[in-house]
Amino acid sequence: MRTLQKITTEKELNEVLKHRKDKSFSVLYHSLWDDRCLAIVKLAEEWQKKEGNETVYLVNSWDLPASFASFSISNAPSLVHLSNRRIKVDVEYPTLYNYFTDARRGNRPKRT
């Protein structure tokens, strides 16, 4: 089952990030005041209903503005993939759209 979880405190985010060496997941950095971010969050909510075992954590710029510096995020939306001690950051809107609509599922690494 896919999981979409909101993170609202630094403590929660640090707890999630400390498992980045032994678990695979993604973190969506977004801003609730931005229409493009709202569209991606809506796609993520639909994505959650589909079959799969991926996990995406949502980090809102209003709640945790300093957390964007963790991965040098300078714009939103941005999707950070953490898998097998590797980090990949997607910032292009079409890439994020494809991730949440499974449009290019064959080209994405598997998430566990």
C-alpha cells in the first residue's frame, strides 16, 4: 500500500531522515500558497490510492522553512528520493507529474 504522510515538525522530519540509509522513501517539499505545488499535492493524494508500496512524506514550506536547506532545495515543488544511501532530487514539474501519475513507471527506480 502506498503511503502519503505529512510532516509538521523538525523532530518528525529528523526521525524519518535518520532511516534514509536502511529504507527507501521520498520527500515532497511544497508550498501551500503555490498553485503548482497544490496541483502536485493533489496528484500525490490520488497516487496514494493506487497499488504500490512507495512512501512519500510531505513537507510544507510554511511549517518547516529551514528544512528545505537539508537538500539544498531552492524551489517548490521538489521531490527528494532516498534509496540505498543515494539521494536524487527532482525539481522539474513534468518529472514530478510523471512520478505521481505513473506515466513513466518503467523508467523510475523501484521503491521499497
